[in-house]
Amino acid sequence: MSKNTKIVENGGDPRESALNDLFADYTSDGITVLDLPSKGKFYKDFQGIEISPLTYLDEQHILGSREANIDIVSKLLEKSIVGIEVGDLLSMDKIFLLMKVREASYGDNYEFKVTCPNCSTDVTTDLILSKHLNMVTVPDSIEDPRTITLPKLNVEAEIRFPRSKEESFLKDTESIYQNAYRFVLSIAGNKDPIFISKAIKRLHIMDVKKLVSEIVSSEYGVDPRFIFECPECKHEETMSIPLDINFFSVS
Ligand SMILES: [Zn+2]
């Protein structure tokens, strides 16, 4: 009878072991993020998020998608983060995590071009993302869902934070208004979505503004604004950093 032995794993190809030797001491620059703008309060069993740097192929993918109408940002996050479903992310955390992916991939310094609004000079400028941008975390007391009071009607509304997968409902002021009912769980105790949707259409403008600003909650998260000072004309202006495709490449 023949005697059969198990094939030794990786034993066959000397290249594999040479490659393993080459990268043995190499640590990929992945980072663990715990301090999200939302503090991870609204994610089930939140244990932090692992972020891995982009690979060369990821970068080529992003640059290649310049023309395509796909949500490259979500795709990118799906590849780069572990610890949470991208679709469940709050918007405030999503932008923060994008910055962390960039930091893990290219470092904390972001160089980009700005056109001075005063003298039209093209200026190359740079920012240290973690130092020059402000981040506002949610207060410990905040809940999801939470109750707010509509100032004019003087009744309570129960609302929840939108998630990343619902961003298409929030792309401009018109669609935020049309879709606000999706994020309102009750008005004056009534939970019927059709009632809620009709009630929103009859609300006073002040109540609508209150409702929308609470749903969008743009006061939390990374504030992409910085103060630009033109080296040519010394003009100062508050600007937002461009979070476009160039944010994910070093060119
Ligand atoms: Zn200028």
C-alpha cells in the first residue's frame, strides 16, 4: 500500500517564501479610529473602525471613475474600513473617515489649488487636516432617535439621523424637504407616515427650517472650512477644502 502525505503549504514555490521574507517586517499603515464625531454611539456593538491605506490599484480606480456617475466615496470606504457597514454610517462620520483614509494613504498634509476670489491668482496651498480643521463631536446626552420641539406649532417631533445609504434623499434643499418625512418618526405622537408627510407640507416655514436643520445636523462632524490668505494680495476668505477625486490622489 502507498503511503500518502499531506502537501506542505507554501512549500512548493520558493518565490512565496522570498516574498514573505521581503515583507516580514513591513507594517501596513492601517489605523484604528475610535474618536468619531458621533462617538460611535449609534452603531450596534461599536468597537472602533480599522482603516487600511489605499493601494495603487484603488487610486487608479478612483481616478478612472472621474467621469462615471457612481458613488466612489462609498465604494472606497467599503474597501478601506472594517468594523461597520458603510451604508449605516452617519454623514458626519463618513466625511471624517474619508479624511482618515486619506491620512492612512498619503499622510495628514493635503496640498491643493485655490483661486483667490479677490485677485484671481492660482495659489497652491496646503493644510494639515487634523490640525487646521475643526471637528465637533455630538454631546453625550444626544440620542437617536431624539425628540425636538417645533417652535411655531409647539408640539414635539421625534426624528432620527439619516444614514449614508439615505444620502440621495438629502442631495439638495428641495429633496431634503420632499424626503424629510422619512426621518420623522412621529409628530405630536402620531406615527402614521402619511399623516407625517402631510403635516410637514402644512408646517410654518420656521418649523420646517427647524426640522430640516435638526435632520441634517450639519453642526456635527468635520468642518471643511478654513481661512485662506492670498500671498499676492493678502485677501482673506473662508473657504471649504475641495473633497473631490483629487483628495484621494497625490498628483
Ligand atoms: Zn489674491
